[in-house]
Amino acid sequence: MRSSFEAVVFDLDGVLADSEPWWNQIDTKLLSEHGINYRGEYHTNVLGVSYRVAVEFYKSVFHISASPEELIQRRGDIAVDFFANRVSLFPSARATLEELHKMKLQLAVATSSVSASARPFLERTGIRDFFRVIVTGDEVERGKPDPEIYLRTARRLGVPPAACLVIEDALAGVAAAKAANMRVAAIPDTRFVDQREYEEEADYVLGDLSEIPALIRRVHAAFSEERSTP
């Protein structure tokens, strides 16, 4: 029998933060510093992965001589500026968080973004206080699609992985959550990906953050009914 949910763990980029359109600009700036004319053609290859996985991909494709550490640092520096000044919340984010808070669910963020960009964004948009736990990409050794970040988040929440619902927009994040034995609701950004790719990988596929509370209520109702059945 699968348990009801005790916690909801959010990815940040492309889930709470409407940041995916900006990552092409961040990476265009990064790569231009190495003489590369990048136009976002590899966006789906780096969607939702850790900074290290992203820069190692770029190093391989564009034969960049700089070290991964140098590229990670510079990508983070550029991202900080974008998150501080340009990236906005998705319209339904705040109302959804407020409703989940009223439902007495524990909330967390587990993001591949570094702390220097993620935490100021959460503060600037006024949603930081909704989250009991925040884990960023620079706090783990192995980024998504490895499950480390989600397992660490569950431990810090004190909630079993099976009682966590993860909200993701990238297949790498879906894979990370599934490897952590968590259920995943995917909200694919159809500007960049094909929703059909998610239907076999995620437990649920949603169109918008606002659908999350109703999904949780359905799961809890089904769990209660199953428990009451002799």
C-alpha cells in the first residue's frame, strides 16, 4: 500500500521560477566568453541537470579548454545576476504554496541551482518562509539525475521518501526523484519539451502548479478508502 503524502518537494527552475527561457541567455553569455556563438540549440540536453553535468556537456561539445570548476563558478556568477533581477515566479506559485501550507504539508525546495542564486530569488519573491528545507546544487556531490539531492531533502525533513511528492519539469529531475523512491508530478514546459516524453516517466503529469492541491486530495482520499476496506 502506498502512503499518503507528508511533504511536497519543489524543483526551482521551471517549476516555481519561470527561469528556463533565461538559461539560454545565461549559457549564451558563458559560452561567448570562450568564443562560442551559442543559440540555445542544446537547451534540452542541459535542462534540469546539475551545473557540473551542464558544463561538462558544453566542454565536450565545444571543446572548451577551461576547467569544469572554472565554468561552474562563472555560470553561477552569471546566474546570480539573472535570478536577482530578471527571473519571475510563475503566476500560480504563491497561491499554490499558500494552499499546501493550509493543508499542513511540509514544503521543501531541492534545486540544481547554486545557493547564491536560489536563496536570494526565494527571498526577493517573498516565498522563502513557505519552505522548511532548502537544498541547493552546491550542497551535494552528485547532481540530478542522481537521487542524492532528494534523499538529503527527505532526511532533513524527517519524512520517508515514499511520503514525498516531488514537483519537477525536467526528465533528469524526474529520474532523480524516482531513484529516491519518491512519487513525481511533472509539469513539462511545452515551450521546450514534448509532454508525451513525461507520461511514461512521471507518476502524474500536470499542466500547472495550481493542480497540485487537488491531486494530493485525490491521493489522500484513495489512501483513506484503501485503508478502510477490509
